[in-house]
Amino acid sequence: MILENIFSKNRKFRALVEDGFIAEALNQAQLDEDLHGELYSMLKSKNPKIRANSLHVLTKVAIKEKSFNHNALVQPMKRLLADPERHVVLTTLVCVKIFLKSFSEAYFEFESSILALHKGTIDLEIREYTNEIVKAYGSFKGQKVENGHEVLREKFKKIIDKESQSTLVVKLKEISEYIHDINPEVSNVEINKEKLNRRVNKEKIMSKKVDLNMISGDFDEINPMDLICKISSIQNSGKAEVVKNMDRLLELSCSRSTIIRNAALNAIYEITKKYPEVTYSKVSFLEKYLLQYGANSVIFKHTIQELANTYDLSNYTLNRLVQKSKLKTNSKNNDKISLR
């Protein structure tokens, strides 16, 4: 009976971690030290989401609980910095940053792993994190730490100038199908500096119709670049197109992919500025989003604040974001609309 209760408790706890309920999992881990061992075992899970989320919880426990042996977390963190899943690596970098704020003396334990990761990847987001960590606690062998964006931008310019980079040209040709001033039906798309540097005509973007409802299969199986291009088109479309795609756009805001999720949230924010009534019609979804994912996303907070500039949200849970927000409110607050 006792073993059955333990297994049941561990199953429920694992489900919390897998579903991303970090705050609740942290609360339980603080109340029950036996769950610390369960979290350590989750770090070796085949599920990348469980690996990432369990490390997140353990890092928070290490910071909050003085009795917790934080040194025991160093080796698992170093191992996950080399994880094959990008999401796990990014989460681990965030955890390392949080960890070092409380235990800065541990930096030299991570230094070789961080430098190897920085040197071995061209992923801009990963390099920004590694750059920040090294800049705060160490150095690149005495060299000045340069802004990652500027360095990569210069490298990209040099690549474009080399005619031998046929792979890049092929990739640019694929991307060009979504540049709305180029006819996608043309088989031989010419790519040159003039076209790459030319601003896309806003009217032509507006005229392009995209329907996410026509996409077959699971969103997570689609190339992220394809989806991001389509999402960008929707936020620049007319109201009718926005309304037609809003449900699918909201679905994308819950994507497991950080890139797609952020693109969708940004699109919803831009839509809210132009058509607040469209977003307001989906306010029940926003409440569910807040309940499930919390208010960690800055762009989500901005969206709710933008919505509150037109509509009275005092009867909604979302209102707590408005009350706590330090964003400058719009003068439209004087004439808020309440549909309740």
C-alpha cells in the first residue's frame, strides 16, 4: 500500500513536470524532499520536455533551499549543455544563468562546456546566452566579447558575397517563395543583393492571402520557417483574413517550438493593436492560456494591456496583469467597452 502511494505520487508529480507546471512542481518539491530524487531521475528521461523542465525545477530548488546540495547539480547541467535537443540546451543555459547568480563561484565548473558550446554552434539564440554568461563571469581567452548579432551579421554578409556558397543560394531560393514581391510560380528565381536589400512592399503583403486552416497534418511537423512566414503574412492581412486564421494562430501560441510560439504571440499582439475586437472575441482562450502557461511572456502581458486599453477586463482573471503592469496606458482607457 505504501509503495502504491509512492508510485502514484511520483506519477502525478512527473505529469506536472511534463506539462510544464513549474511553479506547482516546485512547491511540491520544496514540501517533499523525496521528490528531489525523482527530479534527478527525470534528467535522464527520453522525453526532452521532461529533461528540460525537471532541470528548471531543480535549479529553483537549489536557489531557494539552503539545505539542498547545489554542487550535485553541476554535472547534470554540464551534460545537458551537450544535449541533442535545442530546446533542452536553451533551457539549460537559462538555468545556468539563474544558478550562477546565486553561486557565481561555480562558473569555472561550466567554463569549458560553455566555451565549447559557443564555439561549436551558429545558433544565434544559443550564442547570445553563452556570450552573456562568459561576458559576466569569464572571458574568451582575453579577447573582447563582441555583440553576437553584429559578428554573425558580418559573417553572413561575407557568405553572400561568395558565389561558391551554392547551398546558401538554394536555401535563399526556398525562402524567396515567401517574399511577396517575387512571383512564386517562377521556376528560376534570381537572387541578388538588390532584391535582398529591397524593402518588401506593404501593399503586396496585404494582398497576399494565407489560410492556416488549409495546412494539413500536425503543425509541429511543418518547417518552422514556413509557419513563421505564414504567421507574418496573417498579422499584415485585412480583418477578414485575420478572423479566419485567428483560431489556428492561437493554437500556434501554445506550440512546443519556442520560435513558433513567440512568432504567434507577436502576431496576436500586432493584431490586437489593429483589431482589438478580434482578440477580445477569444478572451476565454487567453484566460486558459494564462492558467496553463502563466504570465512569464512579456509579449503576452503587452497583448493584455493593449486589450485593456479598449475593453474593461475587470471581470476577468486577465485583469491582474493590467493592474500589475507598468506599461504606459493609452488614453482610450477613458472610454473602455464592457461586454459583460
